Amino acid sequence: MITITLIGTPTCRRYKKMLKTVRDTANGLSIPHTLHEINDTERLSAYNPLGLPRLIINEQLVASQNPPNVAKITYWLQR
């Protein structure tokens, strides 16, 4: 089971794009996964707001600020 964590605010367009791309890619590959979103202000205060949104797959930072493309997400999900 793959653990995916997205950190950011749901009003951010980059966060929305990252979330959609990750969901579509993981579901398209039929990979069992759990998706955690950290997007409440109390928990976000522990992170640098200039480095958001962030994508973490299996406890490894995969992307920060800019949403990764489908090829990069596929690579990390299949590792």
C-alpha cells in the first residue's frame, strides 16, 4: 500500500492541480494507496508556506511548489 500525502491549501490552484493529477494517475494505474491531505491552517503552520504545495509519496518528498507531471508521479508510484 502506497501512502500519498498532499500538503497545501485547497484554494491554491497548484494544490488543486496536484491533487487531481495524483488521484487520476493512482486510480488509472490501479495502485492501492491511501491519500492524506494536510490542509488545515493549524497543521500548515508547521511548514514553510513558500514551499507549498508539497507531494510526499512513501515519506519521500517528490514535489514542492510546482505540480509534477504524470510521468514523474507514475515513476514514484511504481517504485
